[in-house]
Amino acid sequence: MEIPRLKKSILVKTGYIVAANVVLSMLFSVVVHAAADGEKALWFGAAGGLLVPNKSSTTARDFYGVTAGAKIGTEFGLGAYYFTSKKEEGGTLGRFDLGFYGVEGTYHFEGEAKGAYFGARLGITKIDFGIAPNQVAASPFHVGIVGGYNHWLTDFISVGGDIGFYSVSKGEATSLTGVTVSSDSFSALSFLATVKFWL
């Protein structure tokens, strides 16, 4: 019984490795092409600021994380992000820690509006919430839109900011005591300062 599971595990891991190699090859091709045109194609950076959920019993809180991606040509970009926000809200809500991670597609303006961008995000929201002993973790989906601006300090470093809107679906989980705890769907606004390094 264990041999088929082992074969399946090996096949899955091999598939992940092949997919990762394909993605890396594509990114390398993009970088080489962009470098030939004098355009920086890859970015990675950090962001920090404020998240304002509209969920009942929550308040504004710190929100920070990292982003990375690559421009496909001069206008379109693909990337990934991870943001986190932790806060003890007290009252009937208790702990309400959030982690947003997923993928994004962006459009980068050229010409006089160079530096401005907007895009869409799709991912998972890890929510740790509840009051002991009924604290649980759920992982509902979220979708979002984002708009921002990059101001280049040098050819390799930009600073800026972005505003995001996220819609998070309902989350539900069962605690160790057997109680089902749920978090209703909610939306949130983010206001972030960014710094990015370009290659």
C-alpha cells in the first residue's frame, strides 16, 4: 500500500521541480530580453503601512510584507506577495491575525505616466482568530485590486506607495474543543509605502 503512495509523492515532487524550472527559464528569458533593451525587468521589495478591515469589532492595524515579480515586456507584470497583520482585538472577537499571500497581475504605464501601475490580486488569507480555548485558523480566499506609483531614486531602487482593496470570503474551522468557529466575509483597505529593488 505504501509503494503507490511513494510513487505518487515522487511524481508530484518531480512535477513541482519541472514547473519551477519552466518558470525560472521564462523569467531568465524576460530578464535577458529586458537587459538588451536597457529595461529593468525583475523586482523584489518590501512594503509597510496600514490595513483597515471593515469587519465588526476590528480596528486599523499595522500591515507589512514583501513582493516580487517580473515585467513581461514594458507594460505587463506578474508577481507574488505576502503581507501580515497581527492584533489582539479583545472583546468578543479576541485574536484576529491575518496573512495575505497570492499572485498578482499588473499593468505598468509608460510615457508621462511612467511609474504608475494598477492590477489585480488573488490568493489565500490565513486567519488566526477566536478566544481561548476556541482559537482556530482558517484559510479563505481573497481577491483584490491595487494601484500605486514607483518613483525611481536610481536605476535599481524605487520608492512609492500603493492602495489596495481586498474582499475576503467566509472562514470557518473547528477548535480543539470541538466548537465550530466562523469569521464572516469582510473587506479591507490597505495603505502602503513601498521600496523595490530592480534587476
